[in-house]
Amino acid sequence: MARRRAQRAGRLIQEEISKIIQRELKDPRIGFVTITEVDVTDDLRYAKVFITVLKREQKKKTLEGLERAKGFIRREIGQRIKMKFTPEIEFRFDEAVEHGAHIEEVLRKIATAKTPVRRNSITMEGGQNFPPKADQPLAETEKTQKKKDTNKEKNDE
């Protein structure tokens, strides 16, 4: 129950911080900022606000500007959202967005390179891939075939 309440409070705080940044903050260091997530503790005392910026070069300056405006933002949230305690705000840069962009770039490079993709299979002795396809029987290795042949010869004698 407490976790769901914290999530609802996080969504409300996210909306209000977005409005405050867009309409009321006049700091030139704060450019185009997107609030990606607000993680509020179960006791609603602390909130981690994850942000992204349009230009990577502005990341440090934007965080400095938001840290400077933290008190103002907290006061505004306290006035707009009726809560017993206004959470202590901590701004963090959201690395997940950059990580996702990096993965997308790597996948794009792979697609444009048109190199053959390695399959997750092992080539066994005899040249057959393991695991085999559903309709393909599992081939025996040369060693196991030789053992069977010698065992047959012994039994025939």
C-alpha cells in the first residue's frame, strides 16, 4: 500500500516540477529539461528526480541550476500538493536514456555493416551444429561412433 502511495506522489511531484521548470524558473543554465522519473521513498520524505537534457554539454550546468533552485522548487511543491511533509529533492541525471541511445547506435551499426550474424550454436565434430533443428537428428561424434563400432566387433566375435 505504501509503495503505491509513493508512486502516486511521485507522479504528482513529476508533473508539478515539470510545470515549475517550464513556467517559473528563469535560470539561463536550465535549458530544455525533461523529468523522466521521480522515485519517492515509502515514507515520502525523499524524492530522487531523474532528468535528461537536450544537449549533453549542458548536463553539468543544468544540474547546477536545478541544485540552486532546489529550495524554490520544494517550496512550490509544498504549496501545490497537500502533503504532511514535502520531500527533500535530489536531482540526478538519467543515464538510462543515454545507455538506450548507445545500444540503438550499436544496433544501427550492425545493421548497416551487413556482416553475417553468428548464431548461438556450437559446431560439433562432424560439422553439425548443436542444438540441431527440430527435424534434424543429433549426429554422433566420431569418437562415440568408433566406440560403438568396436563394441559391435567384440560382440560379433
